[in-house]
Amino acid sequence: MTAQRSVLITGGSRGIGRAIAERFVAAGDKVASLDRTGNVPEGVLSVRGDVTDTASVDAAFAAAEAAHGPVEVLVANAGMTRDQLLIRMTDEDFDQVIDVNLTGVFRCVRRATTPMLRMKRGRIVLISSVVGLYGGQGQVNYAASKAALVGIARSLTREVGSRGITANVVAPGFINTDMTAALPEERQAAYRAAIPAGRFAEPDEVASVVEFLASAGAGYISGAVVPVDGGLGMGH
Ligand code: NDP
């Protein structure tokens, strides 16, 4: 790993992704955020785009490379929910969540991998969710998209693991962001009661784990699913 790495984070404009971007900036890395609004933290290069569009993802990587050099650390964090009970879930509810949370990650890792292979080093961190393996009521679309990231990370590990590249999954539980603020108060209370830690976490508590997985010290960890969930998903 080089000292000042080129880092690309999807969704660095808000919530968990923003906290991750701030951590890498604080560590002295050169950080770019691929998001739609461009409202990024100080010191972060905004490479605006949409993960549902391949050309836009490719252009964002090209902009990050031009400014910072080949991307050595990719954090695929951008995600969304569109909760609905299965019997009422439309094709569009399903497809949109898959397009952002799963195909969006595919587009990013595919674009990131060739330059990493050339450099013979790289760190890929995919932000999944406890819901991927635990399940969630009204979240067939979201849980499917998040569980699939384990398959991506593990297949990637088998494909490129011998080339100095690691691919891991971080599975957060409930984190205080816009996404959880949108949940009805009674559902938030029910989730809180089920979490052994008895609280939701702050975005930086996920960011610190991502920072570690991207570090030189985590070079022998690949294909892992690392929970950051206060114990909620234990055993899953
Ligand atoms: P937020 O809703 O707070 O932020 C989502 C981020 O993703 C924003 O920066 C947004 O940027 C970006 N984004 C969304 N859609 C797109 C898109 N199509 N193209 C590019 N960027 C996009 O989410 P959180 O911070 O809460 O969640 C971040 C990740 O963590 C998600 O993958 C989520 O599923 C996961 N997660 C969150 C948990 C939580 O409790 N909050 C728990 C478990 C997992 P902009 O709108 O500017 O484009």
C-alpha cells in the first residue's frame, strides 16, 4: 500500500459513505465520491454520477484516476431501500433496488479491477447490511441485493486474491442516518430492543472498520463478512 492512496467511495455525500470519506481524508488519502448531488465533505473530489448508469460509473472512475491516479481502494457504499411487503412489491420496487444496490456494485467492481490487477494491489469493500443474511420484513428486494454482495466479494476473492487484491463485505446493523430516520418510530424502537448493544450506531463506527479492512494490516482478510451491528446478527 502506498502512503497517499487513491480512494473512490460511492455515496460519499451522506450517512455512512460520508463518514468513510472523512476518515480517509483524515488519514491523508486522496478521496473521490461518486454520488448524484456532489454535496461532499471538504477535501473530497466530487465525481458526480449515478451507479445505475455504466457510462456514468466509468466516467467517474476516469475523473478520479485523472486527479488522483488509479483507484487503489474502492468502497461500494451507495444504496437505497424501497420497502414493501412482498405481496404488494412491484417489479419496479424490486428492480430499482437491485439496480442500485447490486448491479451498481457490479458496475463499480468491474471498472475498478483491471487497474488494480495492473498495480498488483487493491482493496475492495462492499457495504452490505445485517438484513442481507438476517432478513427483514418488507425487504425482500433489499435483503436479496445485500446478500448477493457476499457472492460478489467471494467470487472476486477467488478470481483476484492472488494478485494483492482483497474484497470484503461489511454488514452494518442499524446506523443513525437518513435511511434509518425514515423508519416509523415504533419500528425503530422494536429494532433497538432486539439489538444486544441496546442502541443504534453512529456512521463513524462503520467507517473505522472500513478503514481497517482497507489498511495494509488487513492484507490477509478476504471474502469475509464483517458485522458492525451491536450483536444483532449473531450467528447469521
Ligand atoms: P443514506 O440514504 O444516508 O445515503 C445513501 C448514499 O448513497 C448517499 O450518499 C447517496 O448520494 C448515495 N446514492 C444513492 N443512490 C445512488 C445512486 N443511484 N448513484 C450514486 N449514489 C447514490 O444511506 P446510509 O448512509 O444509511 O447507507 C449507506 C449504505 O449502508 C447503503 O448501502 C445502505 O444500504 C447500507 N446500510 C445502511 C444501514 C443503516 O442503518 N443506515 C444499515 C445497513 C446497511 P446522493 O443522494 O447524493 O446521490
